Amino acid sequence: MNPTAMNASRLSAVRGEIVHFLADPAADPRALEHFADGVLIVRDGHVAECGPAAALLAKLPSGTPLADHRGRLILPGFVDTHVHYPQTDIIASHGEQLLEWLENYTFPAERRFADPAHAAEVAGFFCDELLRNGTTTAAAFATVHPASVEALFAAAQARRMRLITGKVLMDRNCPEFLRDTAETGYAESRALIERWHNRDRLLYAITPRFAPTSTPAQMALAGRLFREHPGVFLQSHLAENRAEVDWVARLHPEARSYLDVYERAGQLGMRALFAHCLWLDDTDRRRMAERGAAMSFCPTSNLFLGSGLFDLRRARALGVRVGLGTDVGGGTSLSMLQTLNEAYKVLQLGGQSLSAASGFHLATLGGAHSLYLDDRIGNFAPGKEADFVVLDPRATPLLARRSAGCTTLEERLFVLMMLGDDRVVAATHVMGVPM
């Protein structure tokens, strides 16, 4: 990262094969915009113009820096709508389902984030890994420790990333060393909101881990924070695992469903983001759509922890906002390409299909839409923040061989989705600057 370049206010451009979305291709076949030889012009970190090279090169002032990526694809930066940065060091830990995973791996790992130095070191590594994989925006969990939130915000701010995070709230059914109270959780969250929300590209998310680890008093205060601070986010987990769903039913016999627990606490609405959403009925899905809440589809985690299969067809049919999440460390890769690979397989098992266009939309503009950020990121419309990724379809011998035989853009994108990983990412730009 070049600090001088980061602060530069100038015009620049990048040339290559440009692919982005103007809408959801599942609903509008004209949604994908493609320039086989395109130019993206960036001014002061924002998209100035995007179009065919023949037209735009002639408009560039003499001496404008031009990065030449012909033979590679340029797409908007990937959007990861659910990931746990404190679980970076327990990714690929063997053999548990959700509740055992928390006890045996997650909680011991999160204990270490009481140390600000440890939090800062992991946060820096985590942000660098996101960028190395082409992810420029993420909604991430921290831990119960305010220092863990400070560390991640600081790391993202230094890299000019758009990042959403917040202090985890847990005042029951968790180890004492990770337990706060309803009152301290509220006060610490409010102080973090005042310090970090809307600072540069940073946004705060009120973060009850999930209903079983917060008392009704803490859930109510989290809902109060959500009302008191318009524009903040709320993130949690919902209906990931059958044993978890049964546990919630025992803890909350008054509630119609797991989702109803959040709604009763005032936590359902615009900018509320719930990971997994596997074991829901259509009443819950309709309620999420009506209230403007979003789901994060986390396929690698759902497979790794044996949780279940996401129903994208029903979510779309009922109008629910959906983004894609890696959910590391239950998820097994920070690569959104690998996550799309597993999303395709999960949907195949459920008798559904995911086109390459729909997959890449989900990872870019769709994710931005689920986070209510599609006015700022997600495509190359003029004025958007110029976050983008350069993908090399010849990054590996197999990819190069398979891509050479492709006859359509859809086929080439599908091959990238199924065979691609971090090796495909030739460059990641944040606000127009290579990282």
C-alpha cells in the first residue's frame, strides 16, 4: 500500500474486459453490462465513467495513468456479508456441528481478543486477506471486547475499506470470560457507535451473537440501540442448525418462531442482517421481506458444519434481500469465488441452479443491495466508490486450458466461479488505488 498514492487526488483509468450489473440478472436479462475492451475512469476515488475503450481513451487527458489489464476481467469489488474476523486462526478446525463448534473452538479463540495487540495483529492480517481475495466490503463480527472492534475498524480505515462491524453482545449461555451484561453491552456499543459509525467508510452493526446467548433484557436493549441510532446496522445469526432452533424454542416459548424472537426485541428492519436462515418457513421469509431485513447465504459454512441447505428460490420469490457470506471460520475460505463454487453445489442439492451471472451479481451488486449500500458500491455507475477486482482467467494451467475452450461470457464466468480462487485475483483496487 502506497500512502502517497492513497492520498492522491487525480484522474486515472484502467483498461480490460469489464463486467458489472445494473440490476439483478435473475429478474432482468439486460442487467449485465459487458465491455469486451473497456475502460473504467476514476476521479478522486470514484467512478467517473465506464464504457468501450474506443470511445473513452480519446477522452482521457494526456498523461493520465492507464493500467492495462487486457486479457483480464474487471469487476466490482466483492462484498462479503457475513464473516468472523476473530475466527481467522481456527478456520479448518476438525469435526463439529454448530453448538459444539462454539464451545470447542470459537469461544476459546475469542478469549484472546481481550488483548488489544492480538486483536490488532489479527485484524491487519484479516483485512489483507480479504483484499488479496478481491473483497473490498465486509460485514464482520468482532468479539465481546471493545478493543476487538477498535482494532478491526482501525485496520479497515488504514486500507480505506468499507467495513461493517460491532461488539458482540452475550450475557448468558457462554463462558464467563466472554460474558458482558445487558447494561455494559448497551453502554459499550453506544460509545463505539459514537466513535466509529460513518467515520470514513466505516459503519457500525449492533451485534447480538444469537438469541440463545442474550437475555431478553439484552435483546431489548439491542433493539433500543437499533431504534436510537438510525442508519446503524444490526447483525446476528438465524436458524442455522436444527438443534439451535430447538434450543431457541425452549428458551422462548412465547415466540412464534426464531425470527419472532428478534422482532419482539425490536431488531427486525432495514439494515438488519441475519446469517444462514436455513430453517425458516414462508411466514418468516415474508416478514423479513416486509421489514426490509436481509439474509446472508453462507454455503461453505453450512456444508462444513453440516447445518443444512439454503433455499435461494424461496427467498427470491418472496422478495427477501440476499447477500453472500464466507462465514470464516465455520466457512472454509475467504475467497468469494470458492464461496460461489459451494453455493452452486448447495443449490444443486436443493434442486435449484445458480447461473454465473446470478452468482457474480450476488457477490457484487446483490451483496451491496442486501446491505443498503448499492447507492455507493456494487457496480460502475458514475459516482460510485471505485472498488474493483481484476481477475485473470489464465491464472492456473487448468483455468487457462478450460477458459480457452469457452465460447460465451456466461461460460467463462462459470469456469471462474467453479475453478477460481485467490490465485485468480491479479489486483484489487480500493477507491481506485491498487492495494
